[in-house]
Amino acid sequence: MTQTTIVIRRPITILLLLLVTAGILTVTLWVTGKTYSSLDPIPFEDVRHLAHRLERHPVSMRVI
């Protein structure tokens, strides 16, 4: 069984890196407006709710 080595020259590697980076940026910017549209308008409300719930019903942190 012989192994084949594939050599990709530096300019092609840089071009591929730039294309992938541009693709990631494009998808991120395109999706950004839609991703955050369902956020709760009150920041950290979930954290406050969890803290309040833990005050009423403490959770044991003891390791057995």
C-alpha cells in the first residue's frame, strides 16, 4: 500500500483560507439579524429567576 502526498502551494492555501473566512463572515452576518430576534428584552431575567428559585429551594453542593 503506497501513500500519496498531496502538496498545496502557499498562494492556493492563502486563497482557500480567505474564501473560507469570507464564507463564515457572510453566513454569520446574514444570520445575525434572525438569531437574536427571539431574545428576552429583559437581560439576565433567566439568571435572576434561577437565583430566586435557589433562594427558596437550596441545592446541596456536598460531594459524597
